[in-house]
Amino acid sequence: MKKPNAPQPKTGGPTPKGQCAKRVSILDAAADVFCREGFAGASIDEIAMEACVSRQTVYNHYREKETLFMAVVQDIMDRANGALFSILATFPDNGDNLEDDLTAFAVRLNKNCVCNHDGKFIRKLVQTEGERYPHLFEIWRQQGPGKIGTALSALFARLSHVARLDIDDFDLAAKQFLALVNADLPMNSFFGGVPTDEELEKAARAAVRTFLRAYGGKPAKGAGQVEELREEPV
């Protein structure tokens, strides 16, 4: 959407809208080629052909293949983080139906952040290229796994005040929750397959039940409930 006071493009030259469309086309084409061929196997010529632009246009936007690759990762992370924080906003805020609410949250997390197109794409790139080109994934390390762990840790800390949770280390609990949520996903989902809603529900419920067996030991505190003070023997 154009800002009201944005300067008008010069007549006869490429418009900002056209430049933006080319940039999006290049990023989309590059994502497909990098995913298919890997970083070493991908060529600027192939990317340009799939983007329907010239080779020079790709270089005008991105100086070299490495810059383009990191731009692709950044673009995917931006979309993934947008989806992630939308899902985090639905985290349970009370303990009334903790198993069902956490299960529904885990289903949304897997369906919209782990098993969606962007989640599978970045996971494949990290698995195939991460060891050979670790510096290319610095953006992913900074903005990917760490963000969700930190956010979940804070959410579990908040939830523990109103729900039957007994957690000493919220960072560890968040990591374990994520590991459990992914543990029972069908293997084909990690190779491009899409799990069914029934498979997502089954995996999420098993994960939540295991999590609650480990951390669900504290009696819930109702609103306004006062804890009894016990006198220590003299």
C-alpha cells in the first residue's frame, strides 16, 4: 500500500512497485532453486530464468549468490515469525481445561509453524546445507529456535501462577514441550508430507499428557483462594 506522502516514481524508469514485484519474484524463484539444488548446485542463471528476469537483474538486487541465499532465509523467517507469534497469542491463560487447551495449542503450532510450507522449507535447508555453510544460517539461529523457546518459557511462567504446573526451570520446560510436540509427528512430515488433522491431534495429545505427567503436580490456585498457613512445631 502506497504511503500518502510517498514520492512519485520518475517517468520512464522502473517504478518502485515494479522493483518490488521483481524482488519478490527473485526471492520466490531462489527459494525453489535452493531447496531443489542446494546452495552449491543452484545457479544465478537458473534462478533468473525461473523468476523471468535477466541475470543482471538478479545481481542488481543481490550482489552475489550468498547474499541472495541469506535474503531467502530472512524472507522465510519473517513469514514464519509472523505465523509463530500469531499462534503464541493463543497460548492458554488459565488452567480450567489444561490438557485440552495445551493440546489445541500444540496442534496449531505444528500445523501452522512446523508442518507448513515455510517450516518444511527452512528445515530442509538447515538439514542439507547447515553443516557445510553454517554462516549462512546465522539469521535462522538468531531468529528461529531461540525466539520460540524464550517466548514459550515466559508463557509457561505466567501459566504456572494459575494452573496445575510445578516447574522449576521454565526454559527447560519450554524446550521439552517443543521436543515432545514434535516427537510423534509422522516421519513423512519431515520429508515433505503433510500430516492429517487426526495425526496432529494424536501427536499433540500424547505430548501434552507426557508433559503434564512431568510438570502437573502443583494444586491449582483459584481466584482469591488463600493458602492455609501451617505453624511450624517449636
